[in-house]
Amino acid sequence: MIHVLFFASLRERVNRDQWEVAAEPGDTVTSVRDRIADQLPAFAEVLHQGRVLAAVNENLARDHTPVSDRDTVAFFPPVTGG
Amino acid sequence: MPRPTAVQIQSENFDPAEEYARLEADTPEIGAICTFVGLARSFGDRPDVTGLFLEHYPGMTESSIEALIDQARQRWSLNAVRVIHRVGRIDLGERIVFVGASSAHRGDAFAACEFLMDYLKTQAPFWKKERTTEGEHWVEQKASDRERAKRWDSQGES
């Protein structure tokens, strides 16, 4: 399973801070994102409305970044620290 | 020559004078020290803001800032570097972030501090929520912050 984390406004919109999704061979951030969008309509909505960033195992990731079983993938809005 | 790095993510306030003193003590032969403090003060057109709440991704915050400091060390000649970022509830007027660096060259110290702030604002996993008398709302990332970070991309790395 892939362990999924949601942060900030995204966390509030999907109403959960974590989720688990099955891994498939050849997974990337894109395929995992799409799989979650199928399972969580609120997540699909947020994806349509603005930028959603991702990190895989605590490293900022791109659409094509590979994802493996037992990885942690976090989804979040553009950051606003500093 | 010592090149210590300190990254602290904490809810407590920090004292910029103490942090400066640590930089000075850490690198006794180094002639230039630059520091920056960001405060929760100006909110533009929202007069009813009472403070902030800073959410973060524990683990990734520290490692992403450490990676930014590594990048700064590749580009500039730095000795001691300290970054402190508060999280959780921060009231109006309070300090949020401290960035400091020492170097034999003042240009390197200035540039590294600005680079670290510009990248921290666009890459480190923190999210600000403004608290007002009428409720709370998430702050959106500013295009101007993205533009500032991009400047460093095109300046080339040695």
C-alpha cells in the first residue's frame, strides 16, 4: 500500500489527513493522484481547481516521479512559509 | 574552519540576538555575518487579522531546509548557517523566521540569506492560515514570491 498524506486547505477539503491506496507497477505521482481522485471526489474537485503539489518520501516530486509500494506520498497546496 | 549548520522548527519564540551571538561564536575568524528576521506584521488590505497559524510537514520541513542550505553552500562560501522557523500559533507582531549566515565575503553572506528566504517561501512545506476576528482562511502563495525564487535559477551555479 502507498501511504498518502494531505496538508493544509487540501486536508480540509478532503476532510482527512491520511489515506491508503494500493500500489501498481510503474506508478508515478500522476497515476497515484488519479487513483485517489477516483476514490475521493473531493480530491478530484481540488485537482480541477488549482495547483496541487506532491512529495514522495519527503522529497518534492514531479508528475513523473516514480512511486513504489510502501512509499509515502503527500499532497498539498503551494507552500506559504517564511 | 568550522561550517556548522543549525535548522530548528519550533513553536517557541526565538531571540535574534542569541542566534546572532551563536553565529559569531561559531566562526571566530570570519568577518561577515548577515541575518534576516521575518515577522507577522503587514497584512495588506486585511485590518482584522489577529495572527497566523502555521501548519507544517514534520520531517520534510527540516530536510528541505537542510537541502536548501546544501545548495547555498555549493554556490557561496559560507561558514555557519542558522535557520529557525516557528510553527503553530503566531500572534500579530511576533517573529516567524530567522536566517543567518557567516562568510569571509559579505557578498556571499548577503546572497545566501536572500536565497534561503526566497527558496524557503516557495519550497519548504509550511502553510499559513490567517486568523481574523471573523474566522480563518488559508493564505495563497504569491506570484511575486515565485518570481523572486526564479531569479536564483537563472543566475547559474558554479
